[in-house]
Amino acid sequence: MTERADGFTLDEIVSRFGGELIGDGNLRISQVATLEKAGPADFSFLANPKYCKQLKTSRAGAVVLSSANAPDCPLPCIVSDNPYAYYARVAQLLNPSWREASGIHPKAVVETILDPSVSVGAGTCVGKDVRIGKASVIGPGCIIGEGVAMGEQARLYGNVTIYPGCLIGARAIIHSGAVIGADGFGIAREADGSWTKIPQIGRVIIGDDVEIGANTTIDRGALDDTMIEDGVKLDNQIQIGHNVRVGANTAMAGCVGVAGSARIGKRCTIGGGAIILGHLTVADDVNISAATLVTKSISQPGSYTGAMPFEAHRDWLRNAAQMRHLDEMAKRIRELETRLAQLEKKS
Amino acid sequence: MTERADGFTLDEIVSRFGGELIGDGNLRISQVATLEKAGPADFSFLANPKYCKQLKTSRAGAVVLSSANAPDCPLPCIVSDNPYAYYARVAQLLNPSWREASGIHPKAVVETILDPSVSVGAGTCVGKDVRIGKASVIGPGCIIGEGVAMGEQARLYGNVTIYPGCLIGARAIIHSGAVIGADGFGIAREADGSWTKIPQIGRVIIGDDVEIGANTTIDRGALDDTMIEDGVKLDNQIQIGHNVRVGANTAMAGCVGVAGSARIGKRCTIGGGAIILGHLTVADDVNISAATLVTKSISQPGSYTGAMPFEAHRDWLRNAAQMRHLDEMAKRIRELETRLAQLEKKS
Amino acid sequence: MTERADGFTLDEIVSRFGGELIGDGNLRISQVATLEKAGPADFSFLANPKYCKQLKTSRAGAVVLSSANAPDCPLPCIVSDNPYAYYARVAQLLNPSWREASGIHPKAVVETILDPSVSVGAGTCVGKDVRIGKASVIGPGCIIGEGVAMGEQARLYGNVTIYPGCLIGARAIIHSGAVIGADGFGIAREADGSWTKIPQIGRVIIGDDVEIGANTTIDRGALDDTMIEDGVKLDNQIQIGHNVRVGANTAMAGCVGVAGSARIGKRCTIGGGAIILGHLTVADDVNISAATLVTKSISQPGSYTGAMPFEAHRDWLRNAAQMRHLDEMAKRIRELETRLAQLEKKS
């Protein structure tokens, strides 16, 4: 907190994170802000050239930008190949994550022995045979099932539920309402139409440096495990089905659904509200657009989209009516082509 | 509760809420019901002329309807310009919201001083420097983070989570499982494909008279605040990204997703499952249909739709196959037009 | 647990569940596994002929399959008309659900008298006038509102919320974060654009043998009740609006949304992310594909789809541009047909 009050000089920042400084290295910054709202003690960034004009009017103390934009910058600046990532590191430096006092709250229920550096909030239940890495912080109202293991410096906000037996890596951040390890949707249909539940005996295994958003759910495997590899970032309200594997450093925006046994590659980005069907494979470095339904495997990197464009409702009514006639339209075009070719021959 | 047992006479209702009474003002009603199921002590409504026939067979004690339908009504009735809103007010009168005994449950953990009129349920954690307005009711199992401020007569059901620093207006209703103020999805990509988290230092600010549904999530701002203006109504399982602004009296149905920094106008209605992309602006008085993906700004009021019509699967297979050939179809039509014009010239 | 350690012989299994055994009835199995990963004490299944080749290389102790695949099977096997359901029953036998010690945790808050066979976890709040059937297990952190009634052998995982007055059948399984009985989205618009809340005075009534996934929400009825019939299976993150009726043995995959007052038939299957609009009726035995928007009633059994196919983004850009011109394309085709017919007459 004292760090934040005092801030850092630009020289100190460049010596930590690199980049070329143009301007006074003694200038001290204490917080980050947008170009529009920044004041003289704030550090800002220009990642999108579209906002280049704001450099002229910004009151920011300093800004990080690419070499292409440096000549336009009247402010002290740091030149970086990746201004947005540079900004992220400065923002982290100025906003260290808040540390609860360590120790177990007297109103927590802990049935295992924890390292004294671990913090457990009020009302949280930690089951038997749970291992939690050093300096981890478990918020209030969490439920950590029997046999869960968690790495160091993990951070669970309040009201997170981890079912028994799941493994969670180091430096995990899990937001409120997330549920890890509930039963997968495994049911077998009987002849009379009723369903028999299939016990879900796999686990969820989550790698290091994974962040999981509020109210996101990740189901345990049916027989094998559901795997979330290192560095995966999941936004809020995402549903990951049983036996799914999400490759390292893949990021998914809110409201995505991934059905059971899908395998998603590394470094993919999945837009908000996309649905990925089960038992298919998505290659590494694939970008799925928002609201796209992925119905079959994707073997090549690249961007894929399946969304319906929106328009004024009255126009949509007319156009949508034709969607049910596309096959017929295609036939009529073929027929026109045949008939026209015959006429052309004659003429 | 005694009010509810005794009910109110139609005269009493008209004197509170206005409207023109046709029939016996001494008739006493004690509950609301549909035209189909109402009995002689029930008050019903006719808002959709489609159900006009039910007036003939309904056993309701009284009904509110528009002047156009009054002549068809054999029952005592109140004529109103807005029968559905009138009905809502009568329903509220007959069903006052249930008041817990005020005071802090001995199994709550409260680290601040609260007004004696506030009620806090078992297991709820209220952090330091929290302010809660008079007569507010916080259910069991809630987590109210440090520095949260809440208006009067707010009602949080059980298992709600409010992250530190968020502001919530008067008369808020927040349902179970909602998470207010979790980190927005702010990550910057490094050259190796991994992600660096950007601290989310803004807040969520919620106006007065806002209702938030079960398991809805509203993320805190990255730098500035996420804003939900007065009178906004959010259904269940909605995701609101960081820095979004939702204008006053906008209503969203379940499962909507709004990506970061979108600005949505006042008095909009957003249908269930719609997705609104980030960094765009939607004007006031816009209606978005269910399951529509909004990919660009909307500057004019009106209704907008982008949904794909459904049909029998075998028909869909044939038509959907053509969707990947629409551009080719358009070219073939243009070519047909050119060739036909040439033939017509010749003939 | 001893059962699981010892396992069962194939003779014991066939005598419980029927089917024709081919091979040594004394062979003892103790767990289930996939054909690929099974060892000699594991029981596996072949439900999809696509995986028939795996029979040759599998190390499973035994496998259940259909009579068509039996001749190809080098392993001991059980022949069944429905191998997957047979497998489900064996998996249940080998994995009996885990029983908490019965009794009320000292850190639970229970305001009613419960049968001594009921288990209630730490931090759970059970309101007044609640009835819970024998041998039911309520996990930690749950909130069971006043007047709730629940059948025998129900299983609520941690952090489940049941609002007052809801009824839940026998053998219910409800996963963490589910919210049953929150207010439906009932609001009436006033002339100034603001909304008046309509009290939601119905209940949620859930039949026997229903499973409800993590973070799924089911709203209480506005006036009548929301009904989930026997044997319904709901995956995670589903939203069921007020007054909906879901017919017996219908199954819904994750992220489905069902708007208010929809009536869905028996034995339907609803794919992930589908949205069903309100006030419509879906017949029995209807299958809705993933991500399909159902905008009108369906009166005939069968499969229905409305999803937009995805493709490489650059192709999608070209094809999607034409979707806003479909009506115009249809007109141009009709015009071409007319002009061509005139030419043909002349020639």
C-alpha cells in the first residue's frame, strides 16, 4: 500500500520492465488511467492507433506506446513492442493484490491441517485431506471438498464451490459463484424414455495461472478427468462439460458453453456466447467469433464465424422468410442457367 | 399480513390507484389471479385482447381492463389506460414484501456498525466500512465486501456476493447467486501467447430501484466504473462486462451477455439470450429480439433482430447447406441478368 | 465402500440386471472405465459401433454390448438391448453415492424438526416449517426457505438456494449454485417507461428423480406454479422462467433458456444453448438442436434446428453480406423467370 501511495519513477519502471524511455526518468507515477481521464500522476497507454488523437489532449504523466506512435506523443513516453502488455505489468505493479490477514477465521470449518500462511474466510468449509499451497487466500463462504489439492498463492473469492478430489494449480484466481467439479451431464436413456444417471468418477484438473470467472462451472470427468491447462483464462458464466480439455493459454469470453469431451487447442480465443459441441477437436491458435456454434472439428488455425447478421426487425422478417427457401432458390437458379444456355445456343 | 387476510374494497383500490370503477365498490378482494383460475375474492386483469373471451367464463371478483374491453365485461371492473401496470400495483398492495425481523443474526459476521432497522441473515459476512440504508434486509449466506454502500430498503436474498467498493442504490432487489463487482475480463497478450492480468480497479455503481436476477453477474470496471442506472431490471443469468453502462429503465431477459464497454441506452428491452458486443453504443428505446447478436452500434430507436429461423432438421440441412453459397448465388444471379439482357436485346 | 473394493462377479451382475453373459461368470470387476483405459478389473461398454475396433485391443475385464457386436468381441461380455443403460446401472452399483454421516452440523441453523436420518452441512440455514424426507443429504452453505418440502433421499450439494414454499420430489439431486424459486421476471411498464414489479406468488414444484445442474435457475410462478415433472434432467447454467412446465423425462443440456409460460412436452431433448421463447407449446418427443431459437409452438414430434453454419471468417463475411439481400435475391429470381419465359415463348 505504501508502494502505491509513493508510486514509481519512470526510470524505476523501465529498469523493471524494459522499453525505451523518452522524457524525464524522475517523473513519478502512482496509478493507471485512460488517456481521457488520466492526471499528471497517472500512467496511460495507447494500444489502438484509433485513439492517437487523445495524446494531444491527455493530461497523463506518461504513456506507453509503440514506436510508430512515439513521434506524435507530446507526453513523456515509454516505447514498447507490446504497449498493452507493458501497461498490464505497470498496472499490476501499482495495484498489488490485496492480502487478507492469514489464518483461519473462527467461523470457518476446517477438517484438515493448513499451512499458517493460508487464509480461510468466515463460514468456509474445508474438507478432510485437503492440501492448500502457501500464501493462498480462500474467501468466506467457500466449500472445498474432501481431497482437493490447490497450489501456492491461489485466490478464491467468496462463495466458490470445489467438489471433492479436484486439483487446482498455483496462482489460480477463482471468482465468486464458480463451481468446479460438479457431476457431468451423464445419463443413459432407458427403453421407457426415463434416464439412468451415470456416476461421474473423474476429476477436474486445473493447471497453473488459470483464472476462472464468476458463476463459471467446470464439470468433473465421467471416467477420465476434465483438464484445464496452464494459463487458461475463463470469463464469467462459462460452462465446461465433462472430459473437456482446454489447451494452455486459451481464453474464453463470457457465456461460452463447451459440451462434453471437446478438445480445444492452445492459445485459442473463444468469443462470448459461442457454443462448442461435444466430441470434437479444435486446433491450436483458432479464434471463434462471438455467438458462433461450432458443430464440427477445426483442424486449421484461423478465425471462424457463424453468426447471423442483425438488422431492423421489419427487414429481418422479409429476409428470414427466404432462409427456409434457400435450397429451392438454388434449384431455381440452376434451372434458369440451363434454360438460358439452351436459348443462347438457339439464338 | 392482516391487510392480506382482509383485502381491500374496489372503492379503496380506486381511491389509491385511480381508474373508473364499473360495479359495486364495496366488493372486497384479497388476492390476484388469472382470469381462468380466479375466484370471487380475486382481482384479475385483461391486458391482451386475445383473452377477451375469458371474461365471459371467469369467476373473478373484479378485473382491470382498457375502455375498449369494458363493454364486453360481465364482471365488476376498473377501466385503466394501462391495465397491466394497474394490476401490478394491486398485486403489490395485496402482497406486501415479507419483512424479516430486523437485527443481526448471531451467526452473521459483521465488521461494521449497522442501523438497528437493518436485518442480516445467518452466515452473512459484512466487511469493514460498509454502509447499509435503513430497513434493508440482507439474507443468509451473503458476502458484502469492504466499503460497499447500499441504499435504504434494499433486499438481498441469500447467497449474494458483493465485491468491495461497489455502490448499490435504494430499494435494490438482488436475487440469490448474483455476483456484483467481480473482476472484469481484462488480460493482455504477451508475445509467447500467455496472458497478463490487468488489475480491475473500477467499481460497479447501481442506481435506485434496480432488480437483479438469480446468478446474474456484473463485473467491476477496469479503470472507470460499470454503471447500472436507475430502474434497470435484469433477469437471471445475465452477464454484464466491465465498464458497461446500462441506461435507466432498460430491461433485459435471461441469459443476455453484454461485453465490456458497451453503452446501452435508456428504456431499451433486450430479449433472452441476446449477445451485445463490446465498445459499441445502443440508442435509447431500442428493442433487441431474443438470441440476436448485436455487432455494431445502433443509433436509431426501433426493433432489431438477427435470429436464424428454425425448421424441421431435414429441411434445415438442405437450406443451411446453401448458406455457405450465398455469395456465389448472388454472383450467378447477376450473371444470369447480364446474359438475359443480352439475349433480350438480340431478340 | 467395501462393495467397491471387492467388486462383483459377472454372474452377480447378470443376476441383478439381466442380459446374456458370454464368458467366465466368476470374473470379478470393481470399477468402470473406457475401452481404451480399462484394466482387467474394469467393466466397459460399447454403445457406438464406431469404437468397435477398440474391442480388439482393450484390456477390459468385461464389456457390455449389443448382440450385433458380440461376435467381434474377444473379451468376456454381456449382451444387452441397451448397452449404455446397462453400463449406467453397473456404474451405479460400483459407485454408490457417498453418504455423509447423518445429523445436523453444529454450525448449521435449523429452525424446524428434521428426521434423524437427514444430514445437514455446516453453515446451512433451514427455515421454519420445512419438511425434508428421510435419508436426504443437504450439503454445507445451503439455504432452504420457510415452508419448503423435499422428498426422501434427496441430495443437495453445497451452496444451493431454495426459496420459500417450493416443493422438491424424492431422490432429487441438486448441484451447487442452483437457485430454485427466485422471483420470475414479472414487470409492468408504466407510461413514463419505468417498470412496476409484479409480486411472484406462485411456487416451483419439482417431481421425483429430477437432477438439476450447477448454477441452474428455476423461477417461481407469477400466479400459478412452475412445474418440473418427474425424471427431468437439467444440466448446468439453465434458466427456466416463471410458469414454465417441463414434461416428464425431458433432458436439457447446458446453457438452455426457457422463457416464461412455455410448456415443454415429455421425453424432449434440448441441445446446449437453445432458447425457447415464452407462451408456446412444444409437443412430446421433440428434439431441439443446440443453439436453436424456438420462436413458435411445435406440435409434431421430431428434430428441429435453426443454427447458422460456421465457416472461415473471410468466407462468412462474403456470405453473411448476402443475408440482408435474400428477399431482393428472391425477387430477382422471380423476375428472371418471368423474362426468360417471355423469351422462350418468342423463340
